Amino acid sequence: MRLRVEFTTEPFDLDRPPRHAVVAREVVQGADLDSVDVGPFGNTAEGRDDAVLAAVGELLRRSIGAGATRISLQVNVVDEAPGATGTPGAGS
């Protein structure tokens, strides 16, 4: 399965990227993801489910450690594996 994560970290600083934003970008850029798009107001990364989920966990830990007070993220399934059935995590 492929996932896409979109995220922002706060607080914002329009003069220069805050440390927590730089750390979050470093995490996704260094992860084993297929595509990463970083921007001033939001970031997107896409890849295999295991790689995206691992990157999200690391992003949360490191960004909070670097001073983020809020992290907004959205994860979407962009491609189901052929033959996949059931609800992920439901034990089916």
C-alpha cells in the first residue's frame, strides 16, 4: 500500500524556518520515500506504508524535541496493494 502524508509544524516564523520545521524536513528528506515536496506552508511525502509510517513517527518525536508546539498532519491511502481486503489494522 502507498501512503501520502501532508504536514505542517508550528509555530510559524515568516522570516526564517524555525528549527522544528528544518528538522521535520530533514526527517522526510532522509527517509526511504518515493517523493518529497517541501514548501513554506506545508510539506508532502509519499511512499510505501511502512516507510511513511516510520517517517511520521520520527517526524513527530524530533519536531517536538526541536520546539514544535503543534504538528498538523494528514495521511491518505493513495494506492491499495493488489488483492488487499479488509480494514487495515482490523486483524483481517
